[in-house]
Amino acid sequence: MAQLTKQEEDWDGLLMHIATQHQGGVHQLLDTFFAFLRRKTDFFVGGEPGDAEKAVITAMERQQKIALSNKTKKEEKKVKELKRKEEEEKKKQRQKEIEESKIVEVTEEEARQIQESAKKKEKENSVNVNSKMENGDSAEKEVKEETKKDNEEEEEDEADKGKLRPNAGNGADLPNYSWTQSLQELELKVPFNVNFPVRSKDVVCEIERKHLKVGLKGHPPIIDGESYAEIKVDESYWTITDRKALLVNIEKVDKMSWWSRLVTSDPEINTRKVNPENSKLSDLDGETRGMVEKMMFDQRQKEMGLPTSEEQKKQDMLKKFMAQHPEMDFSKAKFS
């Protein structure tokens, strides 16, 4: 089977998108392509008479040869696979016949010992069962906990291993500060471990579009780094609470995504574990609520390994196009 070049792979997605827009099938697609050559190039008039036809036939014959070669190799591979499965089935059948044909002869003494061993084993099993029944509650609880733990580990995506579980506010509790978030904003709490009451003039709080710096004057900054996403500076603010901590309200520019960290140097949280409050959806306007519900649906689909709403829409369009044009071979097409 011919190996796709990097250039061919890069064009597949765009060409397939163009193809799906042609309800008239291959003939309409070809007509559009040749019309483009007529209008935008000198393909038909730039050479000697007959050059355009020769170029088209040469390209078509080259691709046809590759297609026929791939088809032959695919059929040969299918035949080899069928033969391999047949050989495996015959081998299993022969092994089964050999096992069934085995006859073991034992003496009377050996038969008596086998029976005594079987009775002893049966008695031991009975004792174990009774013991388990007496401790049924604790044993059942232990098994359920182990099963739950195993399931949680299996369900965890490989890319999410090592990430922090979000706190109750869908943020993170870190050694020097903590933060929570909704889709619209973040709330950052920074306690100051000092022996004097903190006033506004003591605080360093610089909120920029992609940078955040927080601390006390004359002390090393507690936070100083690039923010995870863009901040709406004009709508963000800070205040001092109880004269010993800083409370910062950070307004997000992108109100449709969860932050996995406050600044890029922080450890990440697993945003798949974020638990938004459904009751707050009613506070949103119709358009925003629809976008939030769509995002939540897409997140659940991803967690289950299913296509998002946008991916499903594209798949449905492609299936419809393929059903309308069975003469086209999509087996080697790659879609991005």
C-alpha cells in the first residue's frame, strides 16, 4: 500500500471539506476544479495543443495504478488473514482432540487417595465459606472499596495522571494560597504570615492581561508569573480581609473554559473533575446558557470517549455525503 506523503496528509482535510460541499458528486467536483484552472491559471492555453489533456491523463493513470495496486495488496492481505485464522482454528481443534483422547489409568490405592484429597479440599472450602459469612459485612465493604478504587484508577485518563483533584470551589489549595473559580471569574485568597496588620500601602498586587504578581513590599513575591489565560483587567480588583489576607477577584476574558492552574508555574488540576453548580445556569441569559450547556455536554462526551457536538455534526455531514456517492472510495482518507 502506497505511503501517504506529508503534503498529501495536509491536504486531505481541506479537500474532503470541499468535496462535501458538492452535492452533485465527483462530476461537479471535477468541474469546479477545472473551472478554477481555467479562470486562475493558463493550464488550458499556456502550452501546446493537447498538453492539458496529456497532463490530466498522466495524473489520472498514475493515481489509478496506485489505487489498483493498493486494492490488490488489500485483497492479498485479507486472504492471508483468513488462512492464518483457519490454521489457528485447526490447531485449536487438534489440541482439543488430543486433550479429549487422553485416558489416565490409576490403581485402586491411587483412586482412594484422590477421593480423600477431594473430600479434604471440600471440607476446607466449607470452613472458609462459613468464616466469610460471619465476617460478611466487613469483607463485602472491603471488596466494594477495592473495586471502586480500581474503577476510578481505570477511568482516569493517561493525560490526567498526576494532576490535582479540584477543591470544593473547582480550584486548588496550595501551600501559600488558594483559589476557586466559576466560568466567569476566579477568587484568589492569599494569607500573609506577618505579625503586623496589613494595610493597602503594604500590598503589591499587579493584575495584567497575562501576568499576575502578589506579595508584600519588602518581601519576596508570593505569586509572580504568567496567568493561565487572559484576564479582563478593568473588571478585576482586590481587597484586604481581616488585615491579614488578600482577596483578589479575577475576571476571565474567556468565560467558556475552566482554568487548570492560576499561573503557569502552578501544578495543574484535573478539569475533568470540575463540578459546576447547575443551579446557576438559570442566572445566565439564553445565549450564554446555551453555550454553557453545550460545553458541559461536550465535556461529558469527551470523558466517555464519544464525539463532541461539533464532531458529531461533521460526521453526520460526511456520512450523508458518502451515502449519496457510493462510487467514491473514502477508505484511505484522513480527517482532522
